[in-house]
Amino acid sequence: MCLAKQVYKIPTSLDASYVDLEFNLQTKDGLGPQTPVNGKTLLLALVAILGWFFFMFQTPVGDAGLFVAGGFTITWLLLAILLVKPDKTKRHGFELIISMINYIPRSGRQANVRLIDNVATLQAITGVEKVDPEDGMVHFVDGTVGRVYLVVGTASILMFDQDKAMILEKVDNFYRKLPVGVEIIYDTVKESQRTDIQTQAAIDGYKNLQKKSKGLAKLYKERHDVLKYGVGERFKSIHQYAILKAPKEESLSEGESLIFSDVENEGLMFKRAESLRYHDTIRYFKQLYGE
């Protein structure tokens, strides 16, 4: 019998340093922050405190009067919280200063996408350098390559516990086998249903008729319009895409082999995975970043 794990964790990154270590500052009486604080936050807070002492006792700020000293203290405290406090991704405010400076000019907040404009600005936003027309492979500006897949999972709220355990075990093994440096970026969107195959089948069916009549022509045209303009535009459904990103083509091929192997064998993690060709990849990025 396959038993699911009771506890899961995110492994510590190999490039973590001593300042990334987390400390629990909460006392036995429940005093202090409930969440652990990493060493970088403590170090930055110490620098902020020492900086306040320096300005208060080594500069004319401390001798300027109670009103000025109080205003400086409040301003310094708010600025320290803004720069020292980490967000949900554990990035500190001071790490976003360069991004803020680049965002202040109007040119940093707008990207012209006309044919005569420099494409480097758009590439810096999307991270995509080009898409190969031959096979739809995506080349990123950081030198990595990738491919976009339309995927369908197997998870369901109606699954039995044994099936859930099997899927969890399969997902755990899948990520363990994933080559070093290869990552999967998931994107869940709500978009129109794809009816290209069905509409083309309606067109081919009309062309292959041995006896054509106005009634059959009207019937096929109605079927084509319902599929293309009705189902294909009005009705929205949830679609999930997966971008497989790798340092080089060899690693990308290894990651693709894992995906195809799961689909063709157990199908526990990916029930279906369709590699997008050039035009479908372009359409995906257009929907993502806007036309």
C-alpha cells in the first residue's frame, strides 16, 4: 500500500550564506515575533540602530532641538522599516532601490513596441529574446532555453486517498529526477477554448462532400460559426501552461523526456502535455503580455 508523506519541506538552497540563517526570537512566554528572522534582517536592523545613534550624537541633528530630533527619529524609523523589513519572498526593501530608481523616469515605465523601436526594452521586461519558427523553442535573454507546454494534471477533489498518495509520491520522484538547473514555471489562465481542430474538420467535411447543396452548406457553416465564434470566443475555461526552462538544449531534452515518460506511462503528474509550436507559443506570449 502506498502511503503519502505526512510532512513536506522546501530544501535549503545550496547558495545560502550565514546571513540567510533564520533565528527564532520568540521567548517561552510568547514574546517576540512569531516567525523566524534571518541573519540579514538582524544585521540590517543593527546597522539602522547604529546609524540613528551616529546621527543623533555625532551630527548637529541631536542638538537641533526636541522637535527636530523627534521628527528625524520618526522619519528614520519609517525608512528603516521600509528598507529592512522582508516581504513574502524574503527580499528586503533596500534590494529594490535600483528597481525603484529605474522606474521613476517615464521611459522606465513605458515600453514602445513599434517596429522602429529598440526591442531590448521589451526583452528586458519579458525576458524572452526570440522564439524559433522551426520548433517553437524559446530563447531567453539570460542565455537559457525553454519550451511552452499546454498541460493537464490529474488532481481532483473526488480522488481516493490511495490515488492522492500515489500522485504525491510520483511528483516527489519527478522533481528529484529533474536535471540540475532545469525549472518548470506554471501559469494558470482563463481563456477561450481552442477549437482550431474542430473548425478545420468542419471545413474539410464540407469540402469532401460528394453532393453539395444549400442545406448542407448552411449546416456546415452554422457548425463552423458555433465552434469558432461561439465556443472559441464566448466560453472561457481554465488552462494551465508549463514553461520548461533549462541552461542548455541537452538539459531541456532531459526534462522533456521526463515529462513525456510520465504522460506515456503512469500519467500521474501530467495526464496530458502538448508542446506548443511557433504560432501557438507566440499567441501564448501575446495573451500574457498583451497585444
